[in-house]
Amino acid sequence: MTPRPEDHELDALKSALEAATPAADPARRAENIALARKNFDAAQGSRPEPRQSSDRPSQGGFFKGAFDMLISRPLLGGLTATTALVAVGVLVLSPQGQQLLRPPVAPIPTITEAEQEPALDRDSATESRQQTGAEAPADIVVERGPGTLREIEEADEMAPIILAEPMVQPLPSPAPTDGFAGLRAEGGAMVASPQGYRNTAPAGGMLAAPDIVAPPEPDREEYANADDNPLRITAEDPVSTFSIDVDTASWSLVRSSLNRGQMPDPEAVRIEEMINYFPYEYAAPGEDDLSPFRPTVSVFETPWNPDTQLVRIALQGELPAIEDRPPLNLVFLIDTSGSMNDPQKLPLLIQSFRLMLDRLTPEDEVAIVTYAGSAGVALDPTPASDREAIEAALTSLQAGGSTNGVGGLQAAYGLARQMSEEGEVSRVLLATDGDFNIGISDPEALTDFIADQRDSGTYLSVLGFGRGNLQDDTMQALAQNGNGTAAYIDTLSEARRVLVDQLAGALFPIADDVKIQVEFNPAVIAEYRLIGYETRALAREDFNNDDVDAGELGAGHSVTALYEVTPVDSPARLTDPLRYGGSEPVIADDHEGELGFLRLRWKAPGEEESQLIEFPIEAAESADPEAQFAAAIAGFGQLLRGSGFLGDWSYADAIALANANRGSDAFGYRFEAVQLMRLAESLDAD
């Protein structure tokens, strides 16, 4: 067979390829195989030295080391991560480890611009990651400077650092006292806080310090309250006398406890303060009214006992035009003692006072007095229009030391007297957790001190902050004897309600020493009891004594009181007629149909002589949604106190009654009340 030309060309190409390929070298092949085996064996363990990095060792630390361990060897991430996390747990959870982590000095140093480490540019950062084989770090940075937050923009590579505005500027944070105490994390950054480290880094972010919860401080709260008002027999004790109360602290305390998942202490439940927390649509005084408030009385069936009745007595104060109000002199008396070192105390206090500045006029003046181990003036009397100076003084406050409350009160009252001029209203706003541990610390002694000071014409309002150390009994003693009111502020929303929405009522009195006295008709009513007002009870003879102090009514304020009464022929009557008590009372014809007789006394602000209005309480029943909602709150309060007068009436009944009578509820307060009732029902069932 004759070869084709193509076959000659293939043979030539094959010969050329064989000539170009070097012959195999058995020795070189063996050397290469040995080197490959050596590299394979080396890859099964850890290298003795870490790869080089552009990170400065001097700026390292425990958590940076843990982070480097996690990212330095991608092939060994699982083993390394496990080891690192175990090391973190040992150091954080064991006493020996926490001792190692404790900083050598207590204060947290603030890093100045000169001391800060220069930021890496994008190229050097990228090169560093290429050397280590690490992924780009998440949006988190550790900042040691107290009182600031740092945020990192999300990007595909290293993002620039942006300095955010402080939450409360320039309030410095206190030095830590133990371990990680004094550091707080916000938005993926760590900043100062008395609570300790809190890691808020997003998922997939850099390893940060785990949650370290300091042991809770012992609960030192004290409450001002008394046993429930007893059932009174009308034939033996027909007259009931008490002072009005427009305080609202108890409702906020109840809400704070329930929102923390705890049933409130029964001693913290003052039913009148719960009822009077809510605004009601009562008739306001008109031109024909002799008093600056209008009384309204209604009688209706008791929700928890159909065989008794509720008598509601309501007072609605007038609300003068804001532009007609007199100039206001305010002295902020601020507790800066060590017990105020808590985010829900001094920082919330500062933010609360800043809210009210917008409602003040250029004619108003503000001064600030602080007290801890000693008292001092943080801001001299300043026109309210100079908001920058007032805010600067507020935000510079910091907590520390003991509590010389009396020294602060003396300084505040003295400054208020200096600021006062004729026709103006002066008021001290005491903001505290109620702890007075230097000077006069006994509530009765404080009562006497404040009673002497109120003669100067300066009013006192008490604002409580924080839990765990709240001395509610001290706050009540101060407010009740200082011609003032008491409120508890647990949220910024509550601060707005007290200091913005109700500024006029909280700061401008329209009636002083308001007293209520009811004489029940024994021919109609066999028994009665006043619901709440246990700490506001007065002796019968105190009603006509103008030297006896009572509660103040502010502009636009309303007051509600409820009596549960038992008719003489009711099967709910708990006491039998006396065998030797004589005949049944005889009522004159012109008093027939009267359930009782109501008397009200009050003084015009600044006056020393009281005025009186009085009228009978008709027995005819008339209920309205406002009265029914007040009854629902009264029932709720009695459930929280464990009252024995409710029978089998339950939280579900209170919820249904409140829901049916919520009305317009412009601010959502009544809706919140229903939610708290539901929460209490669940907690009480546990």
C-alpha cells in the first residue's frame, strides 16, 4: 500500500514533538514527590508563627486577639473558633478570669485626637486583609471615650468612621467600679454605662464582649400607704373628711412594675392616684360658679356588687388662657448623688427637663441647684429664652457622692425667694429617686421642714426617677406638705405628659388647701367606705381649721373620689341594726330623697382664709362613661391591693368595663390601661 502524503506529515510532527520533550529524570521526580508529602503533612497542623499583619500590637488586646484567631487561618476556622470561644468563656465567667480582665485603674480614659490611632486607608486595609486572608470586618468599632457613639457605614470594603451625635451631650459617664462595668454598647459600638458591657454588634460582625450582667442592687424601695379604708357604719360615724389628691405617681409605678414582668407591691398601689392619672370630660366652671372649679356628683350601681352603689364626686378646675398666666420662676433641684447613676435616672431626668423648655416664655426664669455630698448652684437665675445656657448646665451634670437632700432644699428655697416678685409664681421642681441619707432623712422630720418652708409662698413639685432605690414615702411627705404634687417618670413619654401636656396644671395653682367633707344620711345609707385616699384622711374638725394643710388644685386639673355605699334595705349590708340603738333616724321632710350632704373648702392662692360651698347629694341614679371608667380603674386598683370587697369580680370584668367606656381617648391613656390590666391578669395567673 502506497503511503499518502498526509502520513509523511504526521510522522514528521511526531518526530519533532519527541525531540522537543526532555527525557524523564527519575531523581527529580522522587524529589518533587517528597516535597509534596512534606507540604501535605505541614498543612495538617498549626504553623508556629502567625502571618504578618499591619495591625499594631500595642493597640491589641484580649478581644482583638480572639478576633485574629478566628480569621487568621480560614482552613482551620472551626477549631480556632471553638478554642477562642472557650477561652472567652473561661476568662469572662470565672473569678480568676474577671480579675485578669479588670483594668488597672478605675477611670475610663478619654482618647484625644492626638492619642487616637490613625485610620487605615482603603488600600492598606485591603492589603492587610489579603495578607491575613480575612473578610472585611463588620460595621463595629470599639470606642473608649465615654459619652460618645461611633457608627461605621456599611460598604463592600473598609468604610470611613463617622462620629455620631452623643445621646446626652456632654454628660460624661462614671468610671467603672468592677470588671467591664462602665461600658455600654449602642448601634454596634461600646460606650460608657453603669450597667456593664452590652454587645449590640449585628449578626456576622466582629466578636465583641458578651453580656455581663452585674448582680442587681438590693431593693430598698419604701412606699407611703396605709391599710384600706374600713367600712363605716353611718349611724355611728356619718361624716367623712379628706384632702384632695392630684398626684399620679402610683399609676406610673404600677405600669413600671407590670412592664418589667412583676406584679406591683400592694403598698405602691394608691387607688386615688390611679384614678386621677386620667383626664375626664367633666363640666368646667362657668361665669356663675363661685369657685375656680365645678363639682359634679353622680350615683350608680357598683360594678362588683349590684346591691351597693357608687357615689362619684368630681371636681374640674378652670383652665385660664395660657397668655394670661403670670411669669414663672422655676428652680430645678436635681439629685446628683451616686444613687442617680443609672440610665433611667439622671440621663432621663436631663432629657425630661429639656422637653419643658419649649413651653416656657421669655418672662419665665430658670435656675438649677444640685445636691450630692453638698449643695451648689449649677445655674444662676437665667431667662428661659436663653435655652443654650440652660441646656449646657443640664447636660454637664454627673452623678456621684452621698445625698444631702436637705442642703439642696435649703439652697433651692433660698434661690426661689430671691427670684420671686409680686404677681409671679415660684416653684421648686425636685427631681430625685427619693434617697436622703445626709441631714434630715426621717420623713416626719422632713415634713416639719417643708411645712416651715411653704409659708414663703413657694410651691414644691416632686418628680421620681428610677427603681430599686425609690423612696416613695419621702417623696410623698415632701409633696403633700410642700403645697405641691408628686409624679413618677419612667419614660420620656411620661415626662412629656407631666412637663409638657400638663404643664399648666402641674405648675399653676388655682385653689389651695382643697378639702372635701361628706355627711351621709343614716336613714338612707347604712354603711359606706371611701375607696382610696388612705394617706389623705383628715379629722372631722380639720375641715374648718384653715391652719390644716390640704391638697392643691392646678389649672385644668380634675379630681375624682368614689364612695361605695350600702342602702339600709340592701341584702349587701354587712352589719345588723343595734338592739339597743334606739329608733331609726328621723329625717325632716325637706331632706327626704337626700343620700348625703357635700361640703367643699378651698383658699384662693396666697390667701389665708378659706371659702365654702355646700349642697345635698341626690339619691337618684345617673351614670356616665366617665364615671364607669373611673370605677373600672378603682376595681383594678383593688385587685392589685388584694381587697376583700370585690367578691368574685376579676381582671376580666375590669377589662370589659374599661373597654366599654374608653370614650374618645385622644392620648391613648385608657387603651394603655386596658393593656396593663391584661398584663396583670397574665402575671397574676402565674
